[in-house]
Amino acid sequence: MNITNVRVRIVQKPDTKLKGVATITIDDCFAVHDIKILESEEGYFISMPSKKSPDGEYRDIAHPINSETRKVVADAVLAEFNKVLAETPVEA
């Protein structure tokens, strides 16, 4: 599996943990949209696309099956996020 494209949109809302939203393309043939980039006390992390179930819990719609693949996805998304963040002017 190769992540062949990563697009990140920065979210500039001051009072939210959501800092960006990403789309990845895998092997130039499969896209995953709405990967959230969130900020915690430990730093940035990703949350895979999810939907709210009838019982009120959120369940991932698409997600890596193992920790190695999750790391590949997270590293690619966060690298692009940091690049885009460095190029984005801060709103006043």
C-alpha cells in the first residue's frame, strides 16, 4: 500500500480541537475523505472518518486494520498538515 496523495484543509477556529481535515489517496485508486486532525495535550493526532450510531457512539467508517498501517497513514497526514500549516497565514 502506498499513499500517493495527501490533501489537507486547515481549520482556523480558535476554540476547537479540530485543526484540519485530510483526504488521502491510496495507490492512485482509492480515496479516504474526512480524516480529522485533532490537537491534544500530547500533540496532533488523526481520527478516521466516522458516523454516529443509533446508540450515540461514533464508529469508524474506514480505518487501518493494523498499527503499522495506522502509523503510515498518520505520518503521511501529519507531515502534510505541518507543511500546509507552515504555509498558511494565521487569521487575526
